[in-house]
Amino acid sequence: MAGKTVADFVTATEGTVTITALLRDGVRKERLLPDAPLRQGDVLLLQGAPDDLERAIVTTGVALTRQHRLPDAEQPTDDLSVVEAVVTPQSMLIGRTAEDLRLLDRFNVNLLAVSRQGERSTSRLGATVLRAGDVVILQGDVNQLSDVLATLDCLPLASRQVGLTRTRPGLRPVLILAA
């Protein structure tokens, strides 16, 4: 999308995905005009339904930032799983961000989404300060996720298939993408 405008992005996604903020050279811009140019290296905070976000990635050619890539390129995707969990009052996540905790480096998991009752996220996902009661979606090795949840003091929600193509009421994943 480098060299295109915000309006071009909206057109490409048929208006189903919203750019809620743009980070450029360390400066955050939240109110973007339709003719605002998108540049190589811009980080976009996008909001939309999971299937719309997936389509936007394919249609526009934007890339997930490092934090949201597969934990290990050598790891077969069959070994990856996604789990929903609640942050408990004792969790080491409270008051911290995914970036602070280096979740990918330390635990080999990606934070894919955060749902907080009654609030709309306006910060980058990796910069969202987590609180007790937040519902997080983590992606990682199926054989390690239960141990990671125990270490993080998070309680898994009822076991069910969770993916970017499914959503639960009130949970609208926000993805960080590089233009």
C-alpha cells in the first residue's frame, strides 16, 4: 500500500476494515484524511471482523508486524494452536504490555487479540496495558500453551476452535500491519 492513500485502502477493503491509527517515525496519527499517503514502513492499527482483516491482508498486500508472525518459522503450522484465556488478578500480565513482556521471545507465543468489556482499543496491540479480566487470544505451540497459560496465570476459556475466521460477540481483533 506504499504510495497509496487511506482512501485507496478503504476502497480495497470495501470499507470493512478501519484504520484507527497510523504510526510513522515514532509519531502516532489517529485522525487520517482520506488523501493521507501511506508510506513504506508505516504501521497501521486496523480494526474489523476477523474474516475482513484476513481479506484486507491478502487484498492490500500489507504484512503482519514481527510480533504477529508465526512464533518459529521452523515449526510446522499443524503444531500451532490458538487459545482464549482470561487474565487473572494474580497474572504477571497485569499492568504490562506484550512488548514489555517480550511474549514471543520469552514464551514463543503471539498475542493476537485483547477483549476488554466496554472499551474500544485505541493503542497498538503490543502496547495495550493488560488488566485483570481481559480476555486474550494467544497463538503458540499446541504442546506448550497450557504451560504458558499456567506461567502467565491465565485461565483458558472453554476449549473450542478459535481462529481469525471465527469471532465471539464483543471480540473484534485488532491487527497491527505494516504498509
